[in-house]
Amino acid sequence: MKRIVFTLIICFWVGRVLAIDHRIPAVQDSVRLDTVKKSLQAQSLQHLLERDSLPLMTLPVSEAQMKMSPVYLPDSLIRDTLRYEYTKIKDFAYKAKWTKELYKMVFVNPRRGYLNVMRTQNSEERFKAYSGKVIHDISIVVLPPYGTSVYDTTYFEEDMGWLKTLANKTHMKTAEKVIRRQLTIKPGMLLVPFELVQNEILLRRLDYIDDANMIVTEDPDNPAQVNVTLICKDQLSWGATVESNFLNSFDIGLENKNFMKLGHVLNYEFSYRGTKDKKWGNELEYKVNSLWGTHINIRGYYRNDYREKEVFVDVERQFLTNRMKWAGGMGVGRVFYSDDLPDRNVNRLEELFNYHYQDVWLGKSFLLPYRYSYNQNMFLTGRFFTTLFNNRPLVTDDTNHLYYNRRDYFAAFTYIKMKYYKANLIYDFGRTEDIPTGLMLSLTTGYEKSEFDNYGYIAGECHYSHFNKYDERYYALEAALGSYVNEDGFTRGTLKLGASHISNLCSWGSFKFRFYNDVHYVKGIRRYPGDFLYMEDRNIRGFSSDTLRGNQKLSSSLATTFFLPYIKKGFRVSISSFCDFGVIAADNKKLVHSKTYWGFGVGVNLRNDNVVIKNISFRFAVYPTIPEDGRSFQAILSSGNRGSFYDYHVTKPQVIQYE
């Protein structure tokens, strides 16, 4: 046990120690102009401070001023200060007209004599000066997907190559009324800073919006009123995803993110698994966001592959902001075959079964006073769902408990306090990233009525995260414990513990990099026979096994991402390395006596905002110890991003996930 504890401590803290040695100026150092500040006109500096609602400003600076003193820029401006090394390519491209136009399409020549400065802070700060004033008007500006920025609305078609201009003109622009339907703010309402921040975030989460920025200005005719300008950058209407291990499996997806210019999303995915009995798979999804401006979302889904065949429809209204008082939803579905039971929180079952279900939930939010710069809410949510089998194994009062027909009732009391910070170069290196910090405490109770047994349920859950705005470090902790209970005591319980840390953005020459480390522990408490934990990709990257299983699992990871200071033909590049560790044991066996598994690897991540597949990742991993159905080497192509922050949004109550 000492060996495992020592390993986890090393993995969790080495990132912090290394980050300290390579610290670069924090986000708040973004306006350290030193002697440059003395040369700038007072009027320019005053303009910078007064227009803090615009996070990105363009200030004229002479060549001499730029050489006088170093300038420290925030992380989110790395993309604007990367070095462009394309002189030879430019000389070659300008020899012919068509290559000249192609060059203009993929390379952007930064304007000389201008210094971009961002004033980064708590996301609410730029709106606090207007708090409590009446919103007079909301205007919306929709920018095309190529060659634009929500922080710099200057956009000239003549400055772009003809191919990029053509792409912007053929792109199906999102209608302003579609964006307006997503907003929770209306003219005549009082301005609440956190409400504006959350509206920016909900827009950035839409499939067809790449980025969003709100600018607030005082009404010149009435100081008690303000005008809000919303600048949105469209996503390219069409998108694609790809994932493959280059041997016997692949997934290819095609998506229309703005179907019929209505903001609807149509997604199709085609898959192949060469090692499975059912090799080919299909997945189809259709989503409608904020139907008629009610913030009610509709989703239809069909899946048919080696893992399951399922169809369902659900209608849901979420707690999009902390001032939304009501949320809820309902869904119905039919599962024709599957290897997991989501309501039982188990997967990879071997018995054949199919079932149908109904799911209804409702929630009420209570706004609490603003305190210590945090926004606070209390939530009360309830849920009712049924699981009725059409085909299943033989069940009795003491066998096959998983397949009982059942009705479940849940209620949850949740307290949340939170705020947001803006940053970049954390999990992504293209768009703005919103960092939620705060505390979530939840108590869930429930009752299950089945054919042969009745159970109560009780669970407690806690999530805490903190972002240090001075050194840019992020910390998160989580703990959860839940179990069903009857006259025989506790059963089907789950214990989860976890911690994670993200370092500040470090510097090594012209390279910028971060460390990411985390540790997670899961234990099952008196689970049913055949109900196991598995070592999966979320624990050790690229690792998957159907034979390596148990009832308790410990995993840890240390990763590093280097953001390279180059742009080649529109591509930004980062290189990631990782060392993952995991150990899994049966309920009657200690972790210290179980075999440990490791994964070491490196990945090359490419991002280009001007192509259909924006993110491409090539990952190569080696596994020194493998189970009987594992492989010692993996090469994986993927278009998804790994990692995200904990989401403090409250949804329907559920049992603690056993995974």
C-alpha cells in the first residue's frame, strides 16, 4: 500500500513542482508595459481602462516603443502573437496567381505597429459598472466563420483570399432570431452581470456558435439604461469527426450544425468494429434548441451497433442560468438489445434482454444572496422513471435482480455557489474557455419499488474547484457516497474520491506548456454478482479490456501539453505526453496485492478553424503490462478533445455513477 500511495503522491505533485520552476507572468500581468507605458499617450491608456467591456483592444505602438521593453500578454492572446515563419513559402506562392490566392487563404499577415492587449479578470467584472440598469436594446452581430474574431469585429473581405471569401459567402449564416431565442435576457430587464456571463457561456456551448462576446454601453440619451451588443462567430455549418485505431475499428461522423438555418443539429455517425459479431453500426441524432424561444430542447436519437440498439425522444428545459426558476423534462425510449442498464448503473452484461422506459423530472431553483463574489442557489429536484422489460432472463425473488420490472422515485437537495473566469490554452487552444469555480453540495434520497423487493436510496455528493487568478492554477476535489438500503442493510453502494490539478502556463524558450495531474478512486459496496468495474480509456488512455475487472479501482495520470509557437498553413500544433497508472481489484482482494497497469504515450494535436474537422489528434501509446485481451501498443486517430471542467449545472437526480 505504501508503494501505491507514494506513486500517487509523486504523480499528483510533480506537475506543481515543475510548474513553479517555469512560471511565466500570470493573466493579470497582461498590462505590464513598463517603459512602453510612459511613451503611450494618456488618452490611449484612459481609453483602455474605460472600455473594459471590450476584452481585446488594438492600440497603436511604434516600432521603437515595441523594442524598448518586453510586453507580457495573457494566455488567450497567444494565438495573436505566434511567430509566422513563411517567408520562403510566400516568395514561392507569389510566382503564380492561383498559388498567391491560396497563400492568402491559409496565412494571415499580422498588422505591424499594433499591440493587442487583453484585460483578463473575473468574467463578471466588465459588467459590474452597469449592474441594476435597465436593458434598453439588444443588438446582434453574426460574424462569418473564417477570418473573424468576436474580440475584433474589423472584417474586410478584400483582405482575404478568394477561396476563404467564397466559403464565408456559401456558409449558411445563423439567423439573428435564432440566436435571440437562446437568450434569457430581454429589453426592459435589469442588467445582472452573472446573467450576461452565463448567456455568453450557453451560446458558446451551442453546436453552431464558435465564440460569443457581449459588450455593454450606456445609452447616451438615458444614463439609467444600457445597450447590449452581442457578437457571435458562426461555426462552419458542416462538421465531421473521425476516430480509428488503424487496425480493426473506426468511427466517422458527419454533422450539420445549422440545419435549414434554424439552428437545428443533424448528426450521423458510421462505425466499424472488426472484432465484434456485429461489425457495422449507425447512429443518428436530431436536436432542436430553445423551441419557439421557450428554452425547451427536443432531441431524437437512434443507435444500432455492436453495443446496443436503441431509439428515444426527450424534451427538456435546463437550468441555463442561476435566475431560471423552473426546469424539467420527460423522455421515452425503447432498447431492443444492450449490454448495459443505465438505471442499475451496470454495463457489459452477457444476458440478452430488451426493455422500454419512461423518465420524468422537475426542478425548482431558489436564488440566494450574492456573497463573497459568489453567486448562490438552492435547488429542489424530483424524478420518476420506470423500467419495464419486454424480454429478459428468468427472474425469481433471489435471482437476476438486475432484470426486475421497477419504478424509481428520487428527490435531491442541492446547494451551489460559483463564478467564472476566462482563459485559454487549457484544454483547447482556439476558442475562449470558461473556468467554473465554486462548491456543490447535494443530498439525494429515493425509493425503488420492484416486482420482488423494495429499496430506499440515500447519497451525498460534494464537488469543489478553485482557480487562483494570480498564478493561474486550477484545483478540484470531489467525493461521493451512495447506496440502496433495505431490511438487510446497505447494498449496491458506490464510493468515489478524486482530485485534479492544472498548472499555470509555463514557458521554455518560445514554447508554452501546462501540466495536468489527477487521481481517482472508485469502490463498489455489496454490488450484485456480475456487476463490475472495468479499466477504461478514462483511466488509462487507449486502454480497454473486457477481462480486467473488479469492484474497486484506483487510477492516476500525469500529462503535459506543449503549445508550439508556429502556424503552418492555418494549423496550430500542440504536443502532449502522458503517464497513466491504474490498478483494479476484486471486492475480497486489496489493491496493494493487485497487478498495476501503466500507459505511456505521446500525442500530436492539430487545430485549424478553417476546415470541417477542426481538431485532429494522433496518439501513440505503449502499455508494459497488458491483460489477456489487451495490446501492448496503440496508435489512435481522434477528432475529439480530452478533458473538461466539472459542470455545476443541476439536472435530474440520479444514483452515484459506478464507473
